[in-house]
Amino acid sequence: MRSAHQEPVSPALLLHLRERGKRRENRVADQITRFAGSMKFVYIHAIWFSLWIALGLEDYPFGLLTMIVSLEAIFLSTFVMISQNRADEKRQVIADEAWRTVQEEEQQNEILLRLSNEILDLTKEIHAASAAASPPGRPGAQAGAARPGERDQRNVTYTSPPGDATKEW
């Protein structure tokens, strides 16, 4: 079974967690929030309220219990806000890391695009040089290469696929 609290995988989140854990108040708030968001918390309160009423610790309308629960709700709502702020901080850390990654990838893409253009330019130069060096009367043909309907040096006839007689191989 997986634990409810797992270490983050992201290096940026691990660093954020370490920085956050340096302050005692953050560690306490995280533990309270983790407990208040568990089923154990619900079970304890259900048992507490049932016993309070069943044992008759006070008469209806349970003024003391109401006051205790109201104070607890005030504090828990504060811890919920702390938890939301913590989640926002984590989302910001992730967003910042993602933005840095996008920027790095954009730089890599620009480099790859530049290299691809250089390769294209070199390929064009090679084709131009080979076309200039090919035998006269057969522009762009390579020595020993057969056109459709001709025989090459191995005495093999090359033909175009049906309906595609305009293409040369």
C-alpha cells in the first residue's frame, strides 16, 4: 500500500520541500494539515461527539461542545488556507521549472534548426557539384544508373510502376 505522504520526484520540489522544512512552524502546520485531512481525524471526532452526547457531559444544546467545535473549525480553516498556500507555492515551483525547461528546449530547437539549414545548404552544394560533374546529355544521371526501360551494367531492366510512367528511378 502506498503511503499518503510521498517525497516529490522533481528536484525543484525537493529543494522547495527542504527549504520549507527548515522552519519549525511550517513543519507543525504540515503535520496538522496532514492529520486533519485524514480519515483518522474523522473517526476520532465521530467517537468524541458520540461519547460527549452518550455520556451526557452537558445538556442539550451542547454549548461547550459547540464552542469547542467552532474554535476547532476556525483553526482548521486557517490550516486549510496554509495548505492551499503551500500547494500554490509548489505549483509555482513546478511552473518555474517548466518555463526554464521550455526556454532550454527552445534554444536547443534553434540550434537544431540552424544545423538542419546548414546540412540542407551543404546537400544543395553537393547536388550542384555532382550535377556539374555528370556526363553531358544526361543531367543529374549517375554513371551506371539506368532509367526506366534501359538496362544497367548488370543487364537488369528497370520499369516504372503501372500508371506512373513519368517517374524515373
